[in-house]
Amino acid sequence: MIKLFVGLGNPGPEYEATRHNAGFWWTDALARDLKVTLAPDRGYHGLAARATVDGRPVWLLQPQTFMNLSGKSVAALARFFKIEPREILVVHDELDVVPGQVKLKFGGSHAGHNGLRDIHAQLGTGDYWRLRIGIGHPGVKAEVVNWVLKKPLKEQREAIDDAIVRTLHAVPALLAGEMEKATLLIHTSKPPRPKPPRREGGEGSGEPAAP
């Protein structure tokens, strides 16, 4: 069962709406659902909140260390409350999943994600749960750093936000340790909305793409 939900991102207003902060967006939504407020906690190097669900404590955490030092924050809270790695869910942006899709997995490599890399190092294991929020891939490896630190296009952000709302329905199963049920709920996605037809006369429909 999950006792600690960690959302990964970078602190500061300039990063708030960038793709790399998808984990923060998810934990912000969970905090609203659980009616708790993430507040600065210097002991855990992040924003933290404690909720009580069915009489059990549940922690939410957003490391404020910048992405590549996320493990410092996660390990500090997990060690203090004796939370095992398998009881931790780390929510992060995922290049290899398209916007609108989310994947739940246990263990495995950090696959080059700097936040996961540091969590691996600080926990001494990769045996924790990950919720991978799709942000899509720019198509060229050299563009990845630029891509994750930019805002998604409006339609991509809407697809990500829809996926966040949908995956929150799996939280009760995650808290109960019903990981197969949670996986099914998370991996069942709605088909994409059809695009509106183009109008006659050469005018396009909808809004122009963001620069």
C-alpha cells in the first residue's frame, strides 16, 4: 500500500507550467482532493502535507531541491516515518508516453530521468512505484532538455490535465495496496476527442498552435 506520494518538478514560478513539473501538477490535484495544503518543511527539503485516510496517515511531498537532488527530500521523509521504498509512489513526467496517457510501474531503471536517478541513489534501490505522466518526445534526443523545460502546447496540457483527473480515481486502490486494480484504472484511457471539421472557404477551425 502507498503511504507516500511524491510529485517531481522544479521549484519557482519560471518552471511552474513546464513539462518537467507534471509530477507537481498531479500532487497538487491530489492535495485538493484530500483537502490538505502542501506547506514548506525544511526537515524534508520540500513542500509536504499529511492527510488521514481511513484512519491511516498518508504523506504528500514535492521536493524543492531542484529535480536532480529529489532523492535528498524523498529519503529524509521516508526514513523519518519508516516508509519502505515499496510504499512510495513517485509521480513524474515521461518522454516515452504520449500526453493524455499515464503508466504505473514498479521498479526498473531510472531511464536517464534525473529525479529518479537521485531517488535511486538516496534510497539505495529502484524498488519503488512510479506513475509516469506522458509528456511526449520532441523526436530528437538533443532537444530533450529544451523540451522538458518548456510549456506544453495548449492541447497537450489539456490532455495531461484530463489524464491527471482520471488517474486520481485510482488513489483509493493505491492506498489499499490493490495495485492490479489501480493499474487497470490508470491504463484505461478514453479515446482522443475527434478534431472539429475544417470550415469551408479555407478557414481553419480552433486556435493557432502556441509558439
